[in-house]
Amino acid sequence: MGKHHSDRFVTLVDDAKTRIDEIAPDEVKQKKDSGEDFVLLDVREQDEWEAAHIAGAEYLGRGIIERDIEEEYPDTEEELVLYCGGGYRSALAADNLQKMGYHNVKSLAGGFRSWVEAGFPIEE
């Protein structure tokens, strides 16, 4: 069951989505399976990450990503695919990273939920 989002939050996310690229779960799975070089970043809360996450993902929570991204991932050309629970928080994070000079950032459309619904591998 998805969380209900306020109209203002959805407006904020929709605005961010006009400036970012989203990527479908099957495209991410294909990139992983083919061994493409990219970073899959879970930006959810720590407890969400610990409960389950996409196999092979790395963690950098939404609350600290803007603060820590340059130290953890200094290459602004490196491909980063961000995901959250439903694609909202990751869209906001992707928008901010682009404003910080990251040029190859995408948000997983539908987030972790869409990945799980597609039956793709997770780690618990």
C-alpha cells in the first residue's frame, strides 16, 4: 500500500521530474545483467534499506545525499541511478544532484515498489 502524498509534495515532485531523466526497472535490470558500469543508489531511510533493497545497490540516504555525494562519488560524469520507495524522493534527489553539477543522474521510475512488482532480485 503506497503512502498518500500531499498535493503540494506531488507538485514539487512533478516539477523536479520535468528536469530529470527517469529509467524503467527493466532498463536498470538489463544494465545490471549486461555488466554496465553505473552506481545504483538507494536513497530511502536506513530502516527501509535494512529491511530490503535492490541486489547490488549501495546506500546513501535522502537526508544526507547532498551533503555526502561529493565525498562518496566525486566523479560528476559517473552514471548514478537513484531509487526510493515509489520514485518521489529519488526524483527530488536527482534534481538536486543535477543542480550540484552531476550530469548523468537518473531516477528509477516507480522506485523499489516497481522493482519488486517486476519480480527482480532484492536482498533482505
